[in-house]
Amino acid sequence: MTDDRGETLRLSKPATRPAAISTFGADVALALGTPPVAVTDYGIQGVPDYLASRLAGVPGLGPRHQPNLEVLSSVRPDLVIAVRRYTEKDSDQIESIAPLLALDLITAEDSLRAVELAGQALGAPAKATALNTRFMERLRALATGNKGRATETVALLTSGSETPFVYYDHFLPTALLEHLGFDNVGGHSPNPASGIPLGYRISLEALLELNPETILLLPTSRQRAFTMNPIWPYLKAVRNNRVYEVPHYWKEGAGPIARERILDDIQRLLLPETATEADR
């Protein structure tokens, strides 16, 4: 199989001891029934909350941009599932430990392809295809159910600084919102082929001009300084109590478990009429 570097990955048999230099790697390994032998984390925050109970006792590799290769080597993985852009500088060292499956993990298309590749590598191609099929069927059903509603504008913001960062349309969560009939005010990427940058810094004055009806905030370890800006209370979303903090998996949502949870959140927060009692 060929990963997102264009490198060919050859395995003599399906991997049974995958390591994850990405939340995706842990997510997809668990979803496909082959738990990871090591995972990256969020520093003092530990492993992702939504996977934590299923990763108890699994060795940590540190942050994905600077994984501990000594620990990686010590757990003897037979596959490493990684974020491409964070592991390019260490790819030779990683490949001396185990075969490397390096993935982009930015767009919805990246997610579908990555799940298929992981399914091949872990010996569960049919299960991977079924996960993708179920996800796309649910996405289409939600889109159909939302037809006829007035288009609602939305912004996905992050940063703890005085100027927030807003995501372009191609980023997986905003792409899902667009597919479901929402209008992401972040707009189109100027460089969709590479996927980078994911978005841009936007002043509060510019955000007020776009004036989204709903604002979704990614978690941050710092107080969001931009919410202290005197312009913030004048935003339509703030005035109407339509500002929601979403979990960290929105930032790394390519895994089959994470992307389903993103749809759960969209349904609960933005499409409550389609949510069941269990969803609420």
C-alpha cells in the first residue's frame, strides 16, 4: 500500500502491534480491534479523553511532534501509524524501528483513505470499509434531514491569544458542517491540494463583519484572550448564546470513533430536532 508520502509500505503479514504517533492511530486501531502498544499524548493532559478508558496502561510516547523514539523502540511495534507532517524529520529513525504509515489526516477524504489503509495494514479491510460506509450513510442521512432549513453561518475557532484562528472549509469538521448545509465563514483554502494552512488568524473586527450565527471553540489550556476584546459581546453568536466549546477530538477528528463523535456533537448542538433522547 502507498501512504500519503507516496512511500510504499510492505508487510509480510497484518500488523498486530501498532504504535500511534497520532490520535488517529490509537482511534483506528481500537476501532478495528487491534489495540495500540504505545500512543502519543497531550502532555500533562495525557491521552485523549474519549479514548482514555481503553488506553489504560498503554505506554505514552510524548507529544506527536516530538515522540520518544526510545520508548517506541522498547515496545517493539510492527507498524507505526503517524501524522505525516509531524514525523517527516524523524521518518528514517522511525522506519528503522517499524514500517511507517504516514498520513495527512486533514480532510474528510484523508480520513476515509486513512481508515482503508489502516484496515489493510491491520488485516481488517472489510471492517474498515464498513466503518467508512456507515459514516457516509449517516452523513448523507443528516444532510437530507437538514434540507430546507435556512442556511446557518458558523465559525470554528481556536487559540488562547488576542487573535483567534479560524478554519477553512477543507478541514474535516468544517467540511462536515458544510456538507450538512451550514456555511463556514472561514471560507475556502487558497491551497487545497496541500491542505496547509488549515486556516488563518482573524481579527475581531473581521469576524464581526462575517458575524457567524454559531461559534464553536476548540479547547485551549490558556484563557481565550480574544473573548476579552470589547468587540466579542457584539457578535451575533455571543448575543444569542450560540457559542459552544467542543471537545479536543474536533481538532484531530479523522479517526472512525472521533468523526462519529463530531457528528454526535453537531446533531446535539446544531440539529437538535434530529437528535434522539440518547444523543441529548
